[in-house]
Amino acid sequence: MHRITLLGKPGCHLCEDARAVIARVAGELGVPWEEISIDSSEELREKYWEMIPVTLIDGVQHDFWRVDETRLRAALST
């Protein structure tokens, strides 16, 4: 079973858009997901601050800035 992680931060409008897509797709496919703020870790902030929101699938970077619903669904069906 796959797991989605959304890396973002409070007040990020692109993160809100990504959250909506991920919640919809994950809900339909029964895939667990979590959201982590890059503000929770200096390492995350340094690595991802210019790319948020970042989508990880099973800990591997899948997308950044925007979540493409079709591409996300395809990745989760493998």
C-alpha cells in the first residue's frame, strides 16, 4: 500500500490546492496520507522551502508546486 506525504506550510495557497487534490484522490483510492509543515524541521525547510507544496509517495518526491491529479492517480495505481 502506498502512502502520500504533503510537505507545505501554513498560509501557502498552493498547499491548500494540493491538499484538496490529495484528499480527494487518497479518499477515493483508500490511500493514507499525512501533511507535514516544513517549519517543523530545519532540514525540511532548507531542502524544500522553494518548492512547496511537495508531494512524496512512499517517501520519494513525486511533485512540487502543483499536484497533477492524473499523474498522482497513475503513480498510486502501480
